[in-house]
Amino acid sequence: MKIPRLLVLFAFSIALFSCSTQKRVPDYLDQVKDTTGLGEVKFPEIRIQKNDLLSIQVYSDATDPTVDQNYNLPIASGTSVSTLGGFLVDAYGNIQYPKLGTFHAEGLTKQELAEQIRKKLVEPVELLKNPVVIIRFSGYRVSVLGEVNAQNSYSIPGEKVTILEAIALAGGMTEFGKKETIRVQREVNGKREVGMVDLTSPELYASPYYHLMQNDVVIVEPSKRKQKQQDQTATFQRISLAVSLASVAATIYVILSR
């Protein structure tokens, strides 16, 4: 009977050791400088990219609302809400504007494109009196992958989001997230680039990838500790299986030897 008791004690020790690992909550901004009093925070200009969906509305001083409607896309009414159609930036970086023609949008800010459309409405012929052009991104999204609690693509209604806010939308980093080398995949002028962000760096806020752009993909890599724990878990599972089989064999041996 000594053998089964030793096996039970050994199995209990293995289980106790495997449960001893405690979760560690990622600590952000470890070495980031206090920016109090450093002046106004500047946000980067968002540039229009291919495949962006733009909402464009035109208003003027015309008293007849149908005059402005000639230069706006029709509103499609649903059961409970009305959704505004959008202008898709094509593979050449252009949008096709009814009655006004083609505009090259890629690489421009919303304000720059709005100014081009406004000029077309007043020159060489004044089509509208004192037109105002309002442009918004209809599909401003960022994606967060890797060691976060809720991997997904997220719509950003305010068209402004930082890497910290994106990680927060994804439920925060897991205990295994590597905060020193977070990758940001971005498309610039039709080319993909990858930047690294260190959330513990004193210069975090100066990183060109701290403020995210539309369609950015944030990838939180796993730390070496995760791989180590996965290896330990696999080892414990193999040992537990061996102990269980040995315990069963010992029990059968005791029963048969009576």
C-alpha cells in the first residue's frame, strides 16, 4: 500500500506546483515622463487612403433645399435610422463626384479635399452661393490582434484614437502581452510599413505610431514567459497522465495480489 500513497502524494505536489503561478497585470507607462505643463498636444493630420469611404455633405446659402441636394448623395432610409451613402476612394486614389467630376483624394487631408470641391462649386461658374463642404470618414477602423482580451476590428466614431485607447477597446493586454515591442502595421502612399511601439519608453508620446491612423493593425506579441508556461503546462500534463496511469496500474496490482 505504500506505493499508491507515494503516487498520490507525488500527484498532489505536481498539482500544487502547477497552480502556484500567479497572474501578473501588465503595467503600462512604466518610464513615461510627466508631460504636465509641456504645452498643447498636437495630433497628426489624417490623410485619405485608397479604399477609404468618405461621407461628403454640401451646404450653401440657397433658400431652396433642393439646390444643395443636387450635389449630395441621396439618403437611404431604413426602418429606424437613415444612413448616408459614401464616396469610395478607388484603386487610383480618386473619387467620382456626380455633376462635378473626378477628384484625386489619396494623400489629402479632409480639409484639402473639401477645399478642392468647394472651388469646383464656385469656379469657373458659381454653381452654389457660399458653399460649405463637410467631409468625414465613414469607415474609420483599427484592428487589435495578439495578446489582448478581445481581438477585433473597432470602429472609431471620433476619427482619433491612440494605441493605448485601441488596446483598451480590446479589453486590455493579457498577462502575457509584451508591452515593449508592440507592432503597428500601417499603409502609407499605397505601401505597407511596420512600426514598433514601446509602452514603457519615456518617449512614447513622440512615437509616430502613438496616434493611430485609419486601418492600422495593432499586434501585441506574446512574451517569452508565455512560451515557458505553455511548455511547463505540457510537461505537467504528461507527468499527470503518467502518474494517473501508474496509480491505476498500482491499484490493479494491489487488488490482484490479494
